[in-house]
Amino acid sequence: MTLAQRASQANTLSGEPGQQTTFTAFPEGTLLEAGKVPVTEIAELALREGQCTNPIYRVHRWFARRVGSQFRSILTALTLPPDKADAFWDTYLGKTSVHGAVVLDPFIGGGTSLVESMRCNARVIGFDIDPVATFITRFELAASRMEDHYPEIEKICNEVAQLITPLHRTVVDGVERDVLHHFWVQVKQCSNCQSDAELHPHFQLAYSKEKGLQWVFCKDCHAVQELPIERKVLHCSCGKRTTISAGTHDNGIMTCPTCKHTQKIAADDHDGAERPAWKLFAQEYLVGTGKNCTRHFKRVEEADQALYDRASRELRMVGNGLLVPTRSIPREGRSDGRPLIHGIRDYADFFNDRQKLHLHLLGSAINRVKSVEARRCLELAFSEHLTTNCMYTAYAFGYRRTSPMFSIHSYRHITRPVELNPWQDGVGRGTFVNTVRKISKAIVFAKAPETLHPDGTRIAYEDNFEREQACLGSVNDVLNGSATAAIETQSSEKLHLLPDGSVDLVLTDPPYFDNLSYSELSDFYLAWHQALGIAPPPYDDNVTSAPILQNLAITRRSEEAIKGYQDRLQQIFMECNRVLKPDGICVFTYHHKLASAWDALGMALLHSGLLVTKVLPMRGEGQGGLHTYDGTIKWDAVLVCRKKKGVIKRGVPVISETAFKDAVLEAESHFDALSAHKRIGFKIPDFTNLARALVVSRGFLGEADTSTRPMSDALKNIPTPGEL
């Protein structure tokens, strides 16, 4: 029977296994620990979810967010005993319930684990050292109890739009038109001839494969023409010939169009970098309104530049009350120094004057909103809106839309950024109007949640939220049952708010070693939260940066950094062990291409008092995730742990030769089964990752002898499938 066929049987919500009305404990042995989980079908669902995301998770960007179906599947498999494998999809699509269970996530990140747990009627507690992570998650958890304040919010938006919209217009053939996108280009002085060079990667603005057309511009006068997509050269009426693909920079090297001298765009160090200079050169404007409007391109005229200059003057007139970040970009501990070597020193440098004016007026209007709930919605929309309203916003040429900052989970310097008209309604990715609508949709969804069906549709999900209770409260409120959720902005190295044996389940997605420096990226948002006056203590002083150095994710692969990661992760695992009930369970996901990352994880686990009872592969990202290109790990290893009995032994991490072979063979069996399904994409990097997880699960503290080898050595020497 196919997944869709089995899923179609889930038409009733009552009387199914795992749907107890009150929580006592998980089964002694769970379906998850027995490994009887439909891994392939869950992966297919994850791929669909990547294209059909829960509206709750779309209200604000977070980095490397796992799909909701991953955590929902884990929760479902934990409620069922091993002999109820056939009930998995009926339970998943019906009513997975851990009613009354206390679920802890010590690394909440984007909050997905807690949202899915609360949808399964759990009481949830989350900790994160990053204030932006807790900011996002608080909204996600409170959304089901919020009112849709769209009319009030729309009024505020209209007030600001009236001030800003006139600055995003142009005149074409004597008719005033709304501008959708303003195209800018970085200008850099040639060190040889001292002429100014525009840093164009090419001379194409956009293209449409469907229409067989491209829109290109003259390298000299910027006049825009519509040409067949196969055309290679533009002959302009000004007399200049432009080779469309031959830009003035490539791979970080500019070629001066005047003297052909080549030089690096970026400086060699932070101190030697000059702030980038930008030039406005083209626009995309609208003819008509609504869905029937058409889009066209033109070069910038004097009147267009005059409107921008007007915005600059209005910005200067604001004076000391300007609501713009005043803080510099932290240098210490950074893994990504690209903004600094390109001359962006302060967070305000990411924005041009018209963008700053827009954000100042919008932020000031938000601060005047009396309704706390409406203000929280607007603050969230403001924060999300930043990545599409800055000079690190790119233009997706083939899609004719913006590509937001952090679209690849890192800083990417854009030599030809696009400025969005933030008040366009119905057209334009990332406009403030559309961002507000995303929040409205999230609130509606939270009140009447749905579950993604394997066929791509959504089916109604009847929840049992205890709506008479306050959603957000203190940790103690959650433990005594007077609140359903508590979120704390702090490290999880000391969970002093949680007593021993108070948690039923730890469900988390810890930082993957050095894959992402979360706080390094989120500090961009925090700087604006501080300017807006919404940052929580101790970050509310307009000076304190996000905890880049304190965050568990490391920014350097030195021995000291790796040891620090291991020690802190061990301390957090030990705390999780302490707060777990005797029959509690800890489940976390992990992946990394380096053996040293798994070695650090294994060391932390072995000394924590947690015992791995099962390892399974599970796809944690949809088709559109960061790790979707060849050669990367697309699948997480899911590690299930229980509390160890007895005293933790001393020694070094080792693994027996027999256990090592068993781990590799088990990984091979998953590879054979999953790699046959091409669409779900289980490849060699996923096999290696899973094998390392299985090696870690079979390691123990002891002494290396003829029958064992150091776990670190085993992790470095994972064979390819069939080589053992």
C-alpha cells in the first residue's frame, strides 16, 4: 500500500493508538527506537514541505531551519510501541498527542521543534542564547492565541506609505508610473588610472526563457533594450557596442574599462577597506495596477536621481531622533568577514538613504501603536522585511524578483544590488505589505492548523490546545500547568530554572559544529531590534552584540575551539540528562562532513550520562534547502538517547572492531534501501554521515587494545558502501 493510500485511511481522529488524553510516559520501547519508521515516505513528505511550508515558519527567516515533518514524525514514532508500525500514518495525519508532556529544546533556533510539540498538546520550554531566536519563537508559539489585527496594521501601513510611495515613482512618456525595483551598481576607483569603474557582473537586467527575451543595457549610457535571449551583443543608439556577458568584474576581480587594469574588489584587511559607493542606473516600473499590470525597464533620468536626493535631504532633517542602528559590526570571533573587507563597518552601511528613511518612518509609526499584540506583529514584520530592503538584496534575473540577504545563510557582497519599492501591493517579493500578510496568514493558520498530506494538499488538524490558559509564561508556570510555553534567552549550560527529573522529552537540533555561526548572522537583526527598542536585556543597550563568541557554534577549527565546543556541548547534554525524568527520552538531529565534528559530539555524549539507543536517517530539509546541491549532506542523523544506568566509566572513547563493522553495515543497509529512490537524494555524503553517527552510538569509554580502536580513528576511516 502506498503512502497516499494509507494516509487516505486517516479520516477519523479518535480512538487511535498513541492518543492518550493525559501523558504518563513513553512506551518502554518506542517505534522510533525499534527503527520501524517509514523513512522513505517521511523524506518524500519533507520534499513536499519544502515547497509548501507551514505559514508559521514563513513569518521570519531563520538559518538552516528543519522541516516540521521531521519533528512531527519523531513525536509520532515516540508515542507508538514497536508493534504499531501500521498505525504510524493514521496517527501522524490524525492526532499525534503527548498531552501534558513537558518538552524541552535547549537550542530553539527557529522554534520548529516546540511548535510541532505544542501542536501535539505538549507543554514546551525553550532556551536559546540568541535573542533573535527567542524573538521569533515567542511569536510562533503565541500565534494561536493572537487576534488578526490586519485592519489596524493596514491603517499604520497606509500612513507610512503615503510618505514613502512618492519617492518610488518615475515619469515615462509624460505619464507617472510606480517603480518596483531600482537597480544600483557599486562604483570603484581604478588604482592605475583613477577612473571610476562600475562593477557589473554582466550587462543583462533580466531574462525570460518562456518568452525568449532578455532585457539588457548599454555599458556607456545605460539605455535599456529588449532583445531575443540568444543575442550576444547590444548595439546602442549612442554608438557604443556592448558584449552582454562581458562584465567588469568576475570572481572578486575588477577589470577597469578604461585602462584594462585588474585589481581585487575587496581589501586585504578590515582596516584598509573603504565604504562602498553606489550609483543608481536603471529601474523596473509598472504599467497598470493589480495582477494585470505589466513590468518594463528604463534607465535612470535626472528626475529619478532627484527623487533619491530628496529622500537623502529628508533623512538628514530627522536629526538626532533617527531610528537607525548606531552599532558597528563586531570583528572579534567572526567567521565571515566579507562585509568588513568590502568597507561595510556599521549595520547602517547596509542601507541607502531612501531605505533608511523608509525604515525610520515605519519604525517610528510602529512605536506609536497602542495595541501590544498589533505592535508585536508589526515588529516581526519589520524585522523580516530588512533582508529585502537593503543593499545586500540581489536580483534573481530569471525570476525577476528580489533574492533576500542571507538567502544562502551567509553574507554575500552584491556589486549590483536592487532596491525594492517597499509599499507595492500585490507585486514584489518582500514588500512590507506582503510581509504583513504573511503574519496574518500565520495567525489564521495557527487558529485552524492543518497537516500536510502526502499528496501535497493540507487536511484539517483538530488540536486540543488548552486555550483558556495563557500560552506564554515562566518555566515554573509550564511545570505547574498554568502555561503551555516558556521561552528563555540564555545559555543551556546551566538550566537552573529546571529541577531534576522535570522533563519528559528533550527534542532539539543543536548547532552543527561550525556549519553556521548563527549569532554572527542574527546580529544584523539585533542591531535593528535595539534601534527599535524591542531587544531584551542584556541586549537593550544599543552596544551589546549578539553572543558570537558565547554561541555554541564555533567560528574557527582550532584545537582550542573544538575542545571548547565539546566541553560546552557535554555540559548541555549533562544538564539535559539531569532534568530528564528517569524514563525520559532525548532526541536530537545532527550532520557534519568533518570527522572532528562527530568526534567532539561523541566525546560530549559519552561523558554526559546519555546512552544512544537508536540512530536513524531522516531528511530535515525540503527541496529548496541550503544543502540541496551535489556533494553536500542532505540527511540528518537522528540520535535517540535514554539515561544511562550506573556510574559513567572513565577512559578514552573507543569502539570495538566488531561494533565498527556493524555500524558500517547498518549504514550500508540504509544506503541500499534509500539510494534506490532517486528523488529523495540519499547519497555517499549522507551514508558517511549516518555511519559516523552509528559509530558514535557504539563507542564507549575504555582503553584501546587489540580488539578496539580509538573512536576518532574510526570516524576518520569510514569506507564507502561495499568496501568493508
